[in-house]
Amino acid sequence: MASKKYASDVEAVLAKRHDNGGDYWASTDGRFGTGGPFSTLESLLILSELRGPKSHEAVRGAADFLLNACRDGGRFRVAPKGSIYPCHIAIAAAALCRFGYAGEPRVQRMLDHLLDNRYDDGG
């Protein structure tokens, strides 16, 4: 539960959940990486920093939205069409872990993908 100190900030983030045209801070065409500070990814990170309620239906809905975007092998796409970037996978995994989804198999696939595909400069 959000502390009283941050309650108005949590409410302000939650109030922006339709500002990009869709639900859960996404656009009407299903993009949840619409750019900060109020995209699905960034809003979940902000809410986690503010100790927003994991039980809030917008947080649960956004988490489901992200989990359903996880592809085979842990890859993650922030838009229905577009490139897949490791930074988006990392942000999605971090946001989901902060809200208690670390044990979810799709989050584990994301984390495994990141670890299996990290840059090695040979040094």
C-alpha cells in the first residue's frame, strides 16, 4: 500500500492511465512503450518507487498486459509491430519483479533471455 506521503503521487499516476488513448498507459494501437514518463513501462516503475498498491486493478491489468507481450524465449515487444530491444525486456522484467511477479514463468524467460544474450567484449 502506498504510504500517505506518496498517496497523491500514486493517484496522479493512476489518473493518467488513459492519457495515451488505451488502457494501462498504452496507446490505442497497443503500444506500451509510448515514451515517458507515462507509458505502461515507466508508469509501473514509477508506481513501484512510490510503493503503489500491487492489488490495484490498473497495476494488475498493466502487469497482465506486459506478461502477454512476452514472446517465446523471453523476448518482448513494446508495440504490435516494431523491433525488440533488450532495454525494453529489462524494463518490463524490472517492473514486473518489483510488483511480485519474479516467479512467473514468463518473467523468468525474460530474465533468462537477458542473461543468455548479454554483451561479452571478450575481456
